[in-house]
Amino acid sequence: MKYDIVGDIHGCYEEFLSLIQKLGYSMVTGIPLHSEGRKLVFVGDAMDRGPDSLKMMNLLFKIQNEDTLLYSPGNHCNKLYRFAKGNQVQPTHGLETTIAELDALSNVERKRFLTNYRQFYEALPLYHILNDGNLVIAHAGIREEMIGAPYSEKIRVFVLYGDITGKKLPDGRPLRRDWAKYYKGKSFVVYGHTPVKEARFVNNTANVDTGCVFGGNLTALRFPEMEIISTPSLQPFIPEKFTSFD
């Protein structure tokens, strides 16, 4: 199987449509299909921060209903799930934009979306092992020894949030260790979560979150070709949101 692995979308629906067109997908049936049978894979966080979270999620609901969705949920996905269940969550770090879209709906439409979202999230695996174990898709990454291991809270936190230190950056984001720098696994791990200006390849891993919602690009990695395809963002450029590595 050949895959096109898409970085964090964060409500940038128009950029997503532009990217999949470049990748050769058509929307004739209402969901993206490729004439050569390629499959889209998502590293998560399709919502929050950007202008069209509900459009993006409604499309993903359709793909899931066709039993063709490969999506590794991220921290924003988890936070929206807790909100959808009625839990107390802080409407910050992008969730407020999705809530604003929900508030513009009728009560019936809002309830329907939140019900659909709960069902969507509950059907997702924490991460995907593909291509006979040669390819792993995990939102914020995954350590070699975690791949295929029994579920644990430690693995869940790592996949959703990365290798967090417990410390915070000045803007409130968690400080994370560069786990990819020490990865030695045989499985090729594709992830997102940490915006970088260009796709970053390190030690059999690739970060494909190129900060579309912060004015960068929306990027896909074609596997197994290892080709990067990107489309430029329509959002304002915010340079301080991008991470640089030594």
C-alpha cells in the first residue's frame, strides 16, 4: 500500500483541499479518493486554531463512515473529546475557535456534531502500525519500545503530547525533549504536533507538521517514495510558533 501522510491541519480546510488536489485525489464521491489506490493518513489535530474546524471534521466523519480512515488522534483531538463529553476544559490554545464555530450552530446541529465527534474519537486507535510494521503514525511521536506494547497511560501521554518535561514555555506550551534525536527503531515513525518550518527527517522519523495554521505550509509525506508535497498556508505567518532544533 502507498500512503500520503498529512501533517496537522488545525481547521485549515481550504489548504487541505489544495494539498490533496496536488496529491492526485478527487472529491467526486464526497470523500478523497485516488485513482492509483493511494490512502490518506492523518497525524491528528485536524481541528482548533484555524477557520474551518467543523468542515474538516465533518469530512473526516464521512471518511470514517466509509471505513477508510487512518487517523492518529492528537492532544487537540483529546481535548475536544473531553469537551464533547461535557467535561470541564479550558477553552484555550485553539479550542476556543472550534467552540465559536459550534456556538454558531443551532442546538440540534451542535448536539449532532458533538455526538458524531464522540463516536469518531472513540473509534480511533491511539496510533497506527502500517506496512507490516515498517511504518508507524503517532501524533507526537513514539519511542521504539512503546510500538506494539500493551496500552499504558505513559504511552498515551507520549503519543498525544510528546516527551514532555513538566516545564512550560513562555506562551504556555509544554517544554518537550527531542525524542527523535535518540530514536533507533526499525519502524519509520511519522508524526506532527511540533511545528517546524520544513519537514524534519531524523533517525528514521519524520515530522510533517509544517505549521499551516501559523502561516507555514500544509505538508504530506508520500510513503514509500519519501517525497514531500506541500501547499502554502492562507493564514498569517507567526514565526515564534515554529520550533528550531540544533
